[in-house]
Amino acid sequence: MRLRSSTFSLRVIAGGILLLFAYYAQGVVLTLVLSILLAYCLDPLVELLERVRIPRTIGAMVTVLLLCAVLVALGYAVWMRTSDFADNWPKYEQVIKKAAAAVEGKISRIEGQVSEIGPAPAPGVTRVTTADTGFVHGLILHGIPSLTAVVLEITFVPFLVFFMLAEKREVWHGNAATFPGVATDASEGDAGRCA
């Protein structure tokens, strides 16, 4: 019984350490997880190219370049839509200002009614209010990592995806050798598919 509780405690501690690592190394973890997911989604295309007698390395390179081209095309389309919206902004500005003023007026009326319901401040006590910087301001300052970190992570993903696709079998067999009990059944299926 004592051995079971100590192994359970060790598992809880190991889980906590993994969660702390994932929190503090979120840039690395996100890059790695995104790369693994993309490699998993793009693997059928690489295998299709491999069945057509294209070497796996070249198939992986073609697939990653195709993915990059699609992402660049999507980015260009979003950029064009954004610039069109910015060009037409004067048309929308008055409509949006009127709608925002109407919403702000309703919110201020509701706040006035709620403040009448609340308890009156005691005599001699002043109510201190703090300036709310707003959700968007807090998100910009604290929620978004630095631009250089984002650029580094985005540029590193295609390289990781390429190497994961190109060296899939070697990575899988290396993991199977490291963790023999976990990957035995899957490695047999992968070996049958490779033959």
C-alpha cells in the first residue's frame, strides 16, 4: 500500500513538473506541437508521393513548399481584405461611431441604475476607483509574446515539419527502441506498411 501511494505521489509530482515546463516553455512547446500536428496531417500526401516513386525527402520538401505557398496565398488574401477595409474606413466610420455611442449610452444608463441600487458610501469615506486599462490593452501588453519570438517560432515550424516528414521511419524506430513496451504494436504495423 505504501509503495502504491509513493508511486502515485511521484506521478502527481511528475505531472506538475510537466505542466510547469509546458507553461514556462510555451513557445517551444507550441512550436513542437504545431509541427507534429502539421507533419501528421501532411504525411498522407508524402506517402502518396512516395507510392509514385518520388523519394521521401523530395516528397517532404514538395509538401512543405506547397504548405508554405498556401499559407502565403492566404496571408496575401487577408492582407488585401484588410487594406480594402482600411481604404473604405471613412464610409464605415460614422456608422460605427453612431452604433458605439448608442451602446455606450445604454451601458452608462445601466451603470447609473446599478449604482443607485448599491449601498451608499459611509460619511467621511471616499470611494477609490482605479482606471481600467481595458481588455485589449492588457492582451497586447501581456498576452502576446514579443514579435521576434513569434517570427522565430513561425520560421522554425516548416523546418521541423520537413525533418519530421523526411525522417519519419528513423524517428519512429528510434522512439520504439527508447520505449519498447509502448510502441511495439504500432512499429509492427509500420514495418508491414514499409515492406
